Amino acid sequence: VGEVNLIAIPNVLPAVLATALAIFLGFRNSTAYGRWNEAARTLTTIAHLSRTFSRLIVTFVESHKHTPTYDAENAKLFIQEMIYRHLAWLTVLRLELSGKTEDWTEVKQYLSEREFQLLLTKENKTAALFVLQGHAIYDGMRSGTLQGFDSFQLEGSLIQLSALATQCDAIKRFPIPRQYTFFTRLFVWFF
């Protein structure tokens, strides 16, 4: 009968590897939860600011009903275009973050044909929609649909939304560092 030679592994080695694996898995789990939590907070803030932005548009426009330059038809159209353009921005942001950037027809329902065609020519579509919003705000100021300090409040909202879009992009583009994945896989493979 043949002789079987077994490799003797000291009991300390598996214990050390198991401890290292537990530390790496704990760190990775904590990092993943932190990124998920950051993304959830960012998206919640975008939802909050979107509601605020829409409310500001409606209340600012309607607060000027008593002025001689107020045109009810233009006011209604301005509100609709601004809110629909913001819905287009939210849709573009969602499509870009999910990597579904080959088909933009979902956005078309929120924009005029001219704006949609212009959007298709732009590399950074979220920024392009903010530029359109900015132009619309100042067109509203010129026409008297918006007055006083309305533009400052609306531009402030656009600035905050732009910062949050950048934060979403950073969360998407910068993954957990590779070395943590490598060592975790290595230790799991040993076990």
C-alpha cells in the first residue's frame, strides 16, 4: 500500500488568513454601504430640489399676476416649458447614469423639436439642458413673466442641481479601489 504524505499546516495560518479575510470583507462591506448611502442621499436631494425648483417656477410666475406686463397665456406656457425641460434633465441624468445613452427618444416628449435636435448635438446633455433653462429664465425676465430677484433663486437651484449631477457622476465613475477587491478574492480563493 502506497504511503500518503500530507502537508502539515500550522493551525495559526488559517486563523491569520481568516482574520485578514474578515477585515477585508468588513472594509469592503462598509465601503459599499457608504457609497450606496451617499448615492441615496444625493438622489433624495435631487428629488427635493426638483420639487423646490418646480414650486419656485409656479409661485414666482403666478405672483406677478397683478403686474401690467403679466400675460396669462405666456405665463402658463413658461411654467410648462420650464417644468418639462426639468423632467427632460432628470430623464437624461437617469439614462446617463444607467449607461443607456444610445437612444434619447424618451427625452423627446419633454422638449420642443428644436430643443431636442439641439440636445442630440451636445456631448454633455445635462449641462446643455441647464443652459437652455438659464436662457429661458432670462427670457422670462425680459418678457416680465419673471421679475425682481426670481432669476437669482432659480439660478441658485440650477447650481445646486448641477453640483448634485456631478456628484452622481463621480459615484458612478470612481469604483472601490482595485487592491481591496484583489486581496478579498485572493483570501476567499484560499478558503
